[in-house]
Amino acid sequence: MDREHVKGVADKAKGAIKEGAGKPTGDKSMEAEGKMDKAKGSAHNVAGDVKDGLRDAADAAKK
């Protein structure tokens, strides 16, 4: 697991906590922050997947 994937998992977890805390208290701002953090985590995961794909392609080209 590379750095982008780790950041993605951390942001998704942080977002889930914020969103979960905002719902029962009715704090729409906290909920929105949680959703944004989760989206940011997804973006980090996509970036990590792209890096993995490029790394795999470079390794395959070397063979």
C-alpha cells in the first residue's frame, strides 16, 4: 500500500467519523465536512491506483 492509498483510507475514516457525528446532532456543516473528506479519500485512492498502474506498466516495459 503506497502513500496515496494510506492518505485515502485515513481521509475516508475521518470523513465517516465527522459525517456520523454530524447526523445525530443535526450539524449540517460537520456532515458536509465528512462528505468532503470521504470524497478527498476517494480521490487519493484513484491517484494511488493510477500510480500503481504506471509503475506496473514501467515494470512490464523493462522485461
